[in-house]
Amino acid sequence: MNRPTRLVVLVSGSGTNLQALLDACADPAYGARVVAVGADREDIEGLARAERAGIPTFVRKVSDFETREGWDASLATVVERFEPDLVVSAGFMKLLSPTFLDRFLTLNTHPALCPAFPGMHGPRDALEHGVKVTGATLFVVDAGVDTGPIIAQVPVAVEDDDDVESLHERIKTAERAMLVDTVGRIAREGITVEGRKVRIGAGAR
Ligand code: GRF
């Protein structure tokens, strides 16, 4: 078997998606391992999860830099140090620059069915719109907000008595399963991105 695919995971909050990846990576047959976890803020559960798992962490706060470009360059430098095959943005609440994205193949998970309801409030916006089905999307990050080529999606039904929290929690359960399944398949089988078409398998990594 090939060496495990090296993942750097970026987080900003509770890190349940990160935890799902850490749990999956415990099985060597999964084909990937988390080599570092980065954040844009301190004192978050996502970092604590990494520390408990013995994974190196780093923090780059935008407010510590004079310019956004400086922050982005510093983030790229520290990520590079861990030689990732893939960067996974899992609840990371910052946009990444085109320079960063040219350097690292970066995946992101969004709690809505793209292209519907991009941005910070996917579950709230879906609920307010009155859709009956929403879900989660795993995509290749590009320069836009939740606009990149779609890798995988999972539907989640909206219940009559849902509020934002209950809906987001149900989405997150489906989102974690999709993330783990898809990242594992990418690690084992490779990924090709041609324009907006993403294919898993066919050997490429
Ligand atoms: C996920 O729903 C993600 O899609 C969104 O924020 C949530 C992060 O959850 N951007 P967690 O930090 O992985 O628990």
C-alpha cells in the first residue's frame, strides 16, 4: 500500500469534523493521517482535540499580522512545513488566498447543498427559505465563497419543528460521515479536478 495521505486540517471551533477524521485515521487501512492541525484562534475545542491525539498544532491569528497577505503567507509557510498532500478546511472560518490555494489542494465542507445558501449561515438561510431538503457539500476550495468544484453532497430533510441548531446538528452528523468517507476514498484512490468536474479514482492523487 502507498504511504498514508498527509492531511493538514484547519479548524476554528468545536472540531467535530476533525475528530471524525482523527478517529478514521486510527485505522491504517483508511489510508490517511492527520499530520497537523491549524487554527485562526486560540482556546478552541478543535485544538484541544488535536492535542489529546498527540497531533502538532499551530495558530495564526489575523490580528497578529499587519496585513491579510502577511497572515496568509505565514499560514502557507507553516502548512508547507508539514508537507500535506491535502489541506482540509473543517469549520475554518477564514477565506484563503489564491496563492495559498495554488499551493495546496484544499477541501472544505459547507453545511448546505451548494450552490444554495453559501456563506456563514447555511442552516439558518435554508430554514428561512423554507426548503424541505438541505444538506452538506464537500468541495475543492476556489477563490469564491463556497463556489468551488463539488466533490460530494449529502441530503438532509428539514423537519417541521427544526430550529437552526437542531437542523445544523443533523446536517453535521451527515456531513461528518460524508467527509470521512470521501477523504478516505481520495486518500486511497486519488482525485482529479478538471474544471468543475471532480472524479475520485483513476489513480491520480
Ligand atoms: C460544520 O458544519 C462546517 O461545515 C461549518 O461549521 C461546522 C463546523 O463544525 N462551516 P465542527 O467545528 O467541525 O464541529
